[in-house]
Amino acid sequence: MESKLAVCPFCSLHCDDVVFGPMEFGAMESVKCLRANDAFKEVQKTSPLGRIGTEVAEPKDVVKYAVQRFEEKGPLNVATVGTDLETARALQSLAANGEIRLWLDDFPSAVAWRLATSRDGIVSATIGDIRRHADVVWMIGDVSSGHPRIAERIRLDAKIGLETSTLDAETLADLYYDLRHGGEGHVVKPIREAKYLAIVLGCDAFSESQAIPIAELLVKMVWFLNQTKRAVALQLDGSATNRAVAAWQTNCGLSSLSAQTRRDWNVDVRIGDAFQKKVPVELQIGGCDPGRQSAQAFLPAATVGVDRAGVIMRGDSAVTMPLARIVERRGVETAPDILNRILGSRPST
């Protein structure tokens, strides 16, 4: 196999300078990203066999198991952290036909931020905007573990970088007060003196119990800062493709598992890996086997950008990226094909 430039599928940055080289064990060349290397190797090691409980099972037996488990259910509750365009369209079509209820699996901070900005608006930015214009970048929460190359992509080494761990309401209120009344501090002063401030939000940017009021206050602070400077915010969204498809086809958004404060129903099927392994499912299709504690059964599926080509929207919703098929893996179906087979095999209701 010759070396080949490709787009990385393993986080919502979707870096387009990844070089896949000759592989002995599924390794990649010229990738300064441990996550990409590890994830690619893990996909390559994934067995084409499935699992039921603790036992290895043939894919047909896992499908049969799922049909039996779901035969008396109405629409299945299906969750995903995000998919490629083809899968997003297939899931949206199933939801429109009433065969599934589609949920996004994301974090409370992300849900709170979208809620606050949908009401009050926000000055958002793309990765390119921040790279070209920002002189101060304030990262809130853990940004780098989910997006290891974010500092490189926005050229953070040429800017003033600030980092704050998970924000609570009191800390943000004090910061906002200091900004309005001339206070000092290692975060306050660079923000006040910035010409172009970019705020980048991590998955745990806000204290979970206070996420909504923190997000609302941060929106107000951004609007206040824009009276004297340029202040923008970015939250990378792994579900950007699914949200776009839902908006195009229904003019509505997709619901999040994190927004369900009281849930008296179970998630039946998960497509791909999970953000929240504390939400157990009956069947996971695709991704890496999370074990019985997270999924009672598992069935491997083709991975876009590895053994299947596709298109996906980058996490800043600025561009769509082509994901190439890099390796051949025979006998592995796509997640929509597997889900359709399960739904089509159930007794008519």
C-alpha cells in the first residue's frame, strides 16, 4: 500500500494532512496525534465477529438477538455522537418514517451552550477565523484531550493562550465583574487588552449542575466584550453533520440525551462509540466494543474514513470534508444497513 494523504475521521477537527502509509499493524505515518494513531489501530484490531453478553457471536446471531429483543417495541430509541452524511441521512429518514427516535449523545455543557446561544445569539467563529485573527485564545474546560491538535490548528503558539478548568457560576460571575469594573488577574488582564478574543469550549467547560446559567452568563459577557473589541466563541461539535441534515430536512433540531433530566425509557441502539458510557444500551453498532456494562450486545460496522468512504462536516460547521477508504475490510456492513435489517425483520406492528 502506497502512502496516501487523507482526512482523519477520529475527532471533529478532521485534520486533512494525515498520511496513511504501508501498514503492518494498522499504523499511520506522519501524524502528530496519539488519538488518531491509537484509534486507527483499534479499528484495525476490531474483530468482524460480534458479541452477545460476554460471548463472541456471529453477526447474524447478533441481528437475530436484536430482533427478538426489539420485536414488541415501537420506534427504537437510537443514539449517536455523530455520523457521516450518508448515515445521517439514513437515520433521519428512519426517524421521519417513525421507525426510530433519534437522539444525540453529548455533554451537558454543549447542550447548555446551544440553548443559551439559540435564545440570545452569539458571535461564533470558525477554526480559520481564530487562526488568522485572534491574538488571545481562552480555552475553557478540557479541549485538547478530545482534539489533540487544536493548538496546532489555530496556531496557539503565536497567540496569548489562557486556560481555565471547568467553570462554575461564581468564578465566571467574579470574572465578569472584574472585566466591567477594572479588576486585575491573569485571565482578566489579557482578555481586557485583547483585540480579538477567541473562546474555545471543551466538553466539560461548565459545571454540570450549573451549566445553563453559566452558559447564559458567558453569552452576556461575550456581548459585553464586543462593545470594545472582537470576541467570538467556538464549540467543536461532533454531531454537526447530523444537526445540519435534521435542519435541512425538518427545519428542526435534534434532541440530546443530556437534556433529558428525567428519562423513563432506555436507549435501544447506539451508532458508533459513546460520549457517555454511563448510558447503557441494548445494542451498539459500530465503533469499538465497549463491553457488556455499556452495551449488552455489539456488532462491528464499517468505519467511515477507514474502510468506507464518506463525507462529514467539520466540528465548526464551516466545511464538509471527504473521508476516503484507506483499507479493505471484507464482510463488514454499514451501520444503516445493519439497523435496516433489524427493523425490517421485526414483526409488523
